Amino acid sequence: MKIKFNRIIAFVFVLFFAHYSAAQTPLTNRQIYDFNPGDVVQGTHFYKLDPGPPSYETFSYLKRTSSKNNDTLFYKIRREYYTPPACQDCKPLVWIDTITQAYMELDSIAKHYNETFQYSIKDTFYNDFCNRRVWAKKPDKLDSVWFEPTKHYTYYVEGLGGPFYKKEFSQGGPTTLDFVLTYYKKDGISCGNFVNGLHDFNSQNLKATIFPNPFTETATIQFEKPLRNASIVLYNFEGQKTNVISNFQGSTIDISRGNLKSGIYFLQVNDINGSWSQKIIVK
């Protein structure tokens, strides 16, 4: 009877393991951290407990070397951290440094930090970014090692690094803390929308006012000088375009609420004389 019981336990374990390992192709650190000089990776930080503009962290790979036995890679990296201004009188946050980053245990499988009891690890594709292979961990349920439910997704992208993550937990209210891949340039191929913090910082030379802000139905933008062939784009908090106006000419324009939901939006204006950005709140 004891033998049968052990066989049953072993059978259940095999089924459990098969369920979570189906179609898995583990990626090693060597596959994930495979950068070349000229590669650029930009990740975007979203923190939704205290809404504000997203922050952009950009890694530009300048040099690659390896140890004598090829078990460690060294990269010289230029890092740029950029947060757009959160209000008309605010200044953007920009800092830049250069670091040397070492990656070891190259032939080991990338490790995922576990915050959930029940999760699946699988090979998938980062469909929004040229179908790069991904070694992903996703929770199956809200079961957590903590008292409050946690959803914690982590992604390692082949040749682009990681972990990129999306984390949602409830401690006094829902909170999300994300660092997601939004742009990369690898071996001459670019995907996503690149945000150049230094360019945006240096070109904020248009002057305008918007009123009322917050607004319910319509807001008016008054520019100090008339614009010529300007583009006006409204983004939601996730960075998605909700309204686009092209080839605008003039000094005054009205923004209608239309189908916009209540929340925080970011207005970006560009013309031949520079750019201007502003956070807008829809009641």
C-alpha cells in the first residue's frame, strides 16, 4: 500500500511539473545579456500610487569585453535617467553617468524572484517588440508569500537584458510598480518609441498656457507666438496616443474631452521652433 501511495505522489508531481514546464525554453544569462556596442535599451518606469509622468531609463552600450575563460562579460554603459516636468513651472529630472557592468554565470538559467506561491515559467514572445524571445514568469493566481495578494510578472528578453517587470499589490489600496521595455536598438534594428530626455530638455522653448486645468469638457491652449505646421499629441498615463493634431497653425486651440476618461494626460507640442509639454487632468 505504501508503494502505491508513493507512486501516486510521484505521478501527481510529474503531472504538476509537466504543466508548468510545457513549452518552456529556458534562456541563459549568456543569451539574455548579449549586447553589442551601439545597442540601446530604454525601459520605462510607471508608479501609479502617486500618478505623475513616467520616467525613462536608457542604457547605451559603448564597449564589450570578456574574461580570459569567457565566463564573464563586461560592458561599458552610458546610463541616462529622464523624468519629464510634472507641471508647467517644474523642471525635468535628468542625470547621466557611465558605468562598467559585469555579468557572470553566463551559462546558468536566468533566475526569477519569486513573490507568488503558484506561477508559471515559460518561453514566449515579446510581441510588441519584434518578437524577441522571452523567459517569462507569470503568476497563475493571487496566492502570495505575503498577507496581501500580489501579482508579479518578470521578463528577461533575449539579447536585451532584464528583469523587466510589472508588479501589482494591495497594501492600503491597489498599487502598480512597473519597469517595462519600451524601446530598443539592436544590431541596427529599432523597435518602440524612443524618448530622448536631453533633446526634450533642451528644446522646451515654446511658451503656452492652458486653462482650465483640470477641465471637464474643453480646455484652451494659448501660445505666446503663433505656431506653424505644429503637431499636437495627447498621451494617456500609459503613454498611448489618444488625440493627434497635425499641421496646426495659429496661437489658440481648444482640446475637447470627447471620449477621454477621467485621469491624467500629457500634452506634447512640437513645431519648427521647439516643443512644449504639459500635464492635463480630466475630471
